[in-house]
Amino acid sequence: MISGERSLQEAARDFHYLLNYAYPRKASLELAGNRYALSFDQRHLLHRGIFSDSDARLRKTKKVPLRRLRDKPLAVDGYNVLITIESALSGRPLISSNDGFIRDISGLSGHFRKTESTDRALGLIVDFLKRARPRRTLFLFDAPISKSGLLAREIRRILKNEDLRGDASAVRVPEETLIGFDGIVATSDTAIIDQSPEVFDLAGHVIRSRIRPGSLLKLKVYLHRK
């Protein structure tokens, strides 16, 4: 767990207050971070975990329950989901955001390397798909990241062996497919959530139901009334 939790909590409230008054996000984070002398990781937790009430409410309306996945097409934001689950397995910091999604702060996507945690995370995802039973599942990975094609090929093999309908691909810009996907999108990426009608926090569900890590932080902010 990141130290200085009391200062982080107070900074979260200030940051949230400024966002609700439509102050620019970057400037608000800098102001709150400087006031409480936050570290880089603490500032990143705020950035990933605190949003204005209006943004948080809108994203919560898009978040679908588990039962909604049955017999629906599901597109998985591959590295986003995989790395978040790996962070939970490895005890890296996670934030339970006020918009209802769990996010990591590792920043590993551009430097992803397959490890034992990757295999464990994939196993948890496959177990989830067996229970959720979407009609078919499409995994999308960023092709510019090293060995994405190999990872997609491995997932195709796993899906076939487990008799799960779906596919996996390494593409140049996964967002182009994820945004506007005719089905449900599994991601915690705010840009994709904001442009998708239905979203499921697959990583968050797995983390809460199967891992329950001690590294998960939730900051208390309250609905603001101007």
C-alpha cells in the first residue's frame, strides 16, 4: 500500500471539489498534489481514481451487471484487463475509482512482458468466461507492443481447448474496434467507456470475486452540491 494515506484522502477531496467546479483536470491535480506534497504514485492514484460527479454518474449508467453478458458479444480490451488483474496478483497498487471501476497505476502496457502472473490472470479470465457465457469473446491487443501476436495466438488456442467461442487479434489501434463495438466492452479505459453504450469491468469483477488484494485502495469522496 502507498504510504501517506491521510494526506492522499484529503487531496482526493480537494481534487474532487475542483473537478466538480469544472477546473481543468491537470491543473487541479497539480494543485492538490502540491498542497499535500504527494508522490508521483499518489498523484497517479488520484488521476486514475477520482472524477467529477457528472462523469462518475454517466459511467455508472453504462456499467452492466454480470448477468447481462450471457449470450451477448463481448470485446475485451486485452492489455487493460490483463495488466489490471496481474497487478492485483502481484500486489501492485490498485484504486477503486469513484466511477465504479478498478484501475491499476503500473503503466506497464507499453513495456508488457509475459510472466507467471500472466498465465494465472489468463486462467482467471477463462474461468470467468465459462461462468458468464457470452455469445463470443473478442480479445484485442496493441500490435506495436512486443509479442502481442504471440499472446493473441496463445489465447486463440486456449479458447479452442476450452470450447469457448471467440477470437484474439493484435491490431494497430484496438480502440478503433472497441469503440462502437456491437456488444459489450470489457475495459476500465475512460476514453473507451465514455464512447461505449455498455461496459463491463471484467478485471474489477475478477479482482473482487477471486483475488481480494490488500493493495486495493478506495478514497472517500462525497456527492457535491453546488
